[in-house]
Amino acid sequence: MLREFNLARDYDAVLELWRSAGPGVHVGASDTREETARKLERDPDLFLVAEDVGRIVGTVIGGFDGRRGMVYHLAVAPEYRGRGIGTALMNELETRLKAKGCLKYYLQITSDNVDVVNFYEQIGWQRSPHIFMSKTIV
């Protein structure tokens, strides 16, 4: 079952999922409870979880700035992979982004997670010729 993330009920389980997801999901300073609460003030409908018998087995976070969308922390518990959960999360996120007027969205794949490229290509993503850069503001 897919549903929206609830900070009070889901945060600890989601954090544990991210920590145990393997390559590609890196827990950082923006993943604290406080920063997650700030994210929810902007797009609460774009933070989704997949649940199986009360256990959170998948997550995805979307962002929309009014022009472009972004995907963060798509994660599925290892023992639940290959069951369509990641695809369902991405499809629902895309539906919600489209309803907001988003025409294009992006995601980044970390260099330690190249195995996921095939998954994204199978659901319609294309490799970008752009070089992504980032800067941490401290």
C-alpha cells in the first residue's frame, strides 16, 4: 500500500530503511527529523512510503520548485526488491508532480549505485548529458 509519509509515525522506520538500503541512499544532514519536518511544510504530498502489513518497505521523496521536480531517496528494502514497489512509488510521484504542473524532473544517481541505472531506464528515464554539481552550505 502506498501512502503519504507521517513524521510522527514513520520517521524512525524510514531512517532505518535508508540506512540499510545499501548503495545510493546516503543519510545526511538534511535527513534529520527537523529537516524532514521542514521538507513536509513545502511538499507533504510528495513524500511517499510503501507499506506491507504495517512495515515500511519503500520510500521516495519528491520536490517541486514551481518549474522542475527532483527525486530523492527512492529506497526499497532489499528483500522486497523486484516486486514493483519502486516502480509504483515512482509512478505515483510522477502523477503527483504532473498534477502540480511539473513538466520535467531530475534525479541523481551516486557513483556507488550504478546498478540502479537499468531500473530507471526500464521505467522511462534517460541518461542526461548534464554534469551535476553540489555545494553544502554550512
